[in-house]
Amino acid sequence: MHAPPVSDLEGHDLREHVQGLVEIGDLASLQALLPRLHPSDVGDVLASLDEEKRVSLIKVLPVELASEALAEMEEDEERGDTLAALAPEQGAELLGKLEDDDAAGLIAELDPTERQRILDRLPADEAGEIRDLLLFEEETAGRLMTTSLVAVSEDISAEEAIAEVRRQGREVEDFYNVFVVDQHHVLQGTVPLDDLILANPATPVTTLVRPTDATVFPHVDQEEVGRLMSRYNMVIIPVVDPEGVLIGRITVDDVIDVMEAEQTEDLLLMAGVSDEEELRGDWNVAVRARLPWLAANLFTTFMAASVVLVFGKIIESFWFMAAIMPIVAGMGGNSGTQSLAVTVRRIAVTRGSLERRFDAVGKEALVGLLNGLALGMLAFTLAWIAVLIFPDVSHRLPWVVLMALWGNVMVGSSMGAIIPTTLHRLGIDPAIASSVFLTTFTDMIGFVLLLGLASALLL
């Protein structure tokens, strides 16, 4: 059976064929096929190659495709190393095809010497725009924005504005609204393209202006940018300085990447994994990133275990306590983890006052109270069955299990809300309130409740 002609391959079949060429290292065939793929798919192909083959392939691809594919690669896929491996002239040529925000994000991964070598080969105005963006801190609106935009003066007609849009738009990608500014370049609002085109040519632009739902300063955290754009359903958000002067814009495609990265970071932190670990990194990177958290967990686990030593007598007297302890501790930890996940998400998507966010503590405490009661009654029933099966088990055991489980589930739910809310109030990322700390706390409380009640009621 013969393989289908390359011209007949589409979609998934085409990507599989490309993957086969990657595996055998057929760069000549890849050169012919890759222009048929989206730059993001080409970026995946480049990421699957070793550095030598990757550099060789980039050199023979169309410059615009190579630049976009390089920009689409993830930071942990060594795209900066690939750019540095090219001759400075080739690197500058690739950067010249990108928007200034993408170019700044890519070249920021290089060390200062390599960065300077490439910027020196760019035209002075393009290099200046990239350098200006690099002055802003990482993960801020200033680093995320592009200065490439379309803006018209408020004191012109619709006809004049359309002519200005045509002139500026040749150098700008993906613009949907036209920014309107005054004579000092202070942002006045926006005009949708369809309103501008359909307006009477003599209509003043000022009558078409719509107020901007939200703006951001360049120092604002990129996660806040994402929240604003999601809240107001914006595809573009303007960036202004403290005087209101328009200095750039952020597009939704960049924000999608940011929110994915922020959510990944939060998930890793909640699991007790440093965000410095690259998802595709080597084993040694993973060890260095995770070992400190595990060491901290070992220390806190010893703290929880020390509680058991205090109640050694009750465990010696009643062997079944050893079987019940992990149940009570585990249920408290699980309820706390649920509460923690919900509270961290609530903090991430809401912009209300901190007092309102502390309402989550009351809600989670009530949820824990009711869930704890229901689970405690179920555990009471199971413990009563154990009493009937084992004659040496005290008839008071079900009551001990009921109260201990009920109390620990309520404590776990409450602490799952208190920990992230308190950290947020202190200005600390609430995602670091990971299960490393939460489960240790619920283990300790669970042991104290179970063994303390057993000491009081069974001895």
C-alpha cells in the first residue's frame, strides 16, 4: 500500500507526516512542508528538534514563518538559545518581522551581550522600541504591550480619520478599534472601525467616541490585565501613563498566553512545586525545584507526628485508634483542599474589598459544619458496626469518631479559606498556601481531636 501524495495530506495526517520527517531528520522535506502549517505548529516541530537541527531548519525557512514560529515556542523550549545560536544579522532579521512586544519577549531571554549584538543590527527606531519595552519589569503590562497602534486626533472628521487609519494601519497588526486622543496624546476613548466607516464623511470624530471600559498603567501586574480584559470582554486594552497619555495596547492573544502561564504557576504552587520548574525540563531541574518543598513537608510532618507521641498511652490501650487516625486526618485535609481551591480561585477572579473576601471564611465554615456533620454520622454508623464485630471495642468509640471527624472537617474547610485570604491581605500570592501547610495543620488538629476525645471518654 502506497503512502498518499504529500499534496493530499491535510490536518492531522499532515502533522503526523511532519513528525515522521522530524524523527528521521529529513530537513529538506520539512523545508517544503512547514510553510503549510500554522506558525504555532511549526514552533512545536522546532521544539522537538535538537539545537543543531533546529538552527539549520530555521535558516532555510521563510523569514516571516521562522520568526513567528520562534515567537510561538514556549520559554522553556530554549527558543532564546536558538536565537543566540544564529548569526547576529539573522537574529536581527527574524526580530524585524515581529511586533515589538513579541520581539522584546524573545530577546529578553538572551544575556545582555548577545542581546546587544542583535539589537545593534536592527534599525535604530526598531531597536529603540524594543529597548523601551525591556525597561519595564517582567510580568507587567509594560512588558506585555506593543507600542504599535492606530490613533487619531479628536478634532478631525470621519473622512480624515479613515485616511489616517489607512496610513497607520499598514504598519499595525490586528487592530479592531481606533484610539482617539487629544492634542497632547491623552486618551479620550475609542471608535469601532465599523462606526467610522459607516459614518457620514463630515461627521466629527468626537461624536463617534466611546469611553474606554478600562485602561492600565505599564507597571500593573499582567494577571490584573487579564482579569480586566475578561471582566469587560475586551479584545484590546490601552496602556496609559499616569497623565493619561496613550503609550501602547495589549491584545487578547497575548493575555491568553499570560493567563495560561499564571494558572499553571498557581497550580504548581498549590501542589507545593516551585514555579521555577519547567514543565518540559530535565529531571535534575525537577529535583532542585521540588526537594525544598518536600523537605519543608518532612519538617511539618514531624510536627504533626509529635502530637501522636503526646497521646502514646491511648494508642497503646486502644489499638483501633491507629486505624482511625488517618481517616480523620485525611478527611480534614480533603475538605481543606477543596476550600483552598475555591478560595484561591475566588480571590483570582474578584476585585472586591478584602472584607468581602473574608466572607468566604464564613461560607466555608458553614459548609464544613454541614459536611462534617453528614460525614460524622456516616462514620458513626461504620464505627458502630465495628463495635458489633469486635467485642473489645468500646461502645463510646462511635461518639469519639463522630465528634473528631465533624470537628476536623469544619476546621479544614475554615482553614482552607483563612490561609489564602490572610496571605492575600499580607500581599503574598495566596497560591503558595499549598497543601504542604494545610494538610499538616489538619493532621495535627485531627490527631488532637481524636486522641484527646478518646483520652477523655475511653480511658
